[in-house]
Amino acid sequence: MSLLFREGSDIYTNGSLWDVITFNAIKGRIALVLWFINARYQQTIALFIAGILIGRSRIYKDPDKMVYWSKKLLPYAICWFLLFYMIVWTLPVFGLENYAQRAGIGLFKTYGNLGMMMTYICGFTILYHTTIRGYSILDKLAAVGRMSVTNYMAQSIIGITIFYGLGLGMANQTYLVCLLIGLLLVSFQIWYSNWHFQRYYYGPMEWLWRTLTWFKRIPMKRR
């Protein structure tokens, strides 16, 4: 799998459009499946379970309960996250680099990511429901989620244009430059999403998805 990722990284950084298409058509699919099996399926199952438990409990209907349980779970989530990431970080110290590459990414880091997820959920819930400023800031993110498919695809297209070799080829820039580009893009998408929903009911791709699902004309522009 690591060989496929290295080959893909070189193609994405230096290859042409045709190189990218041919790699993604076969080897890219294989790398994606292997990556999912080795490092992602546990997280996907956990996300489904967390969603089912939250949905069945209907806790999201009561802000007070959301805040109460978020405060209860937050310390455990942080400890869980730190525990498994400390294992990942300390494995190389004991000369277990090869084991760290296999189990650190495929097992310990996966469990650590679950703790990170719960930390984010609990932290944002507490911030949103207990501070006035939380409402004003986080409400701006709601529009981004409402057109998440559009934003996801836009990020992919813009990212390819900026970082791939077939575009501006900026993949070899420093982490700071890449971070600043990412923050600029996210800031633009937050602004655009809020501007868009002042004029339309759905994001472009969300509207197309609904139209194709129901096979009928769905109003998009607000009156």
C-alpha cells in the first residue's frame, strides 16, 4: 500500500492530467480500498454507531441534555485521545518503527481518532450552547454543512488546480503556505455558503441530487 501511495504522490505532484486519470482508474482504486481496510473501516463503523445512539436517544432535541452529557464525556474523550496517540508517538522510541507503521496507523491511531471525534463534538456543543459568541460564530458554519456536497467537490477541484502538477503545482510548498491556502479557501466557502443561502434554498449539487432523486422540478431560488 505504501508503494502505491508513493507512486500516486509522485504522479499527482508531477504528472499530467492523463497520468492522473489512468492512475486513479486502477491503482488509485486499489490504494483506496487497501487504505479503507487498514485504517478507516473501524472509524466508519464507530461513526454509524455514534449516529444511531444519538438518533435513538433523541438527545439532540434537548440542548440542556446535550450540554450535560457533553461536559460528562469531554474529559474521557480527551484522555482516550491522548492515551492512544501517546502509544503511537512512543512506539518508535522503543525501536518499534515497523510495528508503529502497521499497528500505529491501523489500530492505535484509529482508536485515538475516535477520541478526537468525541472531543470535537463535545467541545463544539458546549461552546455553541453556553456562550453567546458561540451562537454568532458557529451559526456561520451551518450553511457550510447544508451544502456540504457542493463544498466538498469545490474543495477537490480547487485543490487539484492549486496543488497538482497539472495545475499550479504548489504541492511542494511548506506546511505553512499550504495551511494559509487552506484557511483562505475555507474562509471563502464560509462566506459564500452564507451568501448563497440568502438567495437559494439548496446548494447547487444538493439541488441536483434532490431533482434526480424525485424526478421532478425542485424550486431553488428564493422568492
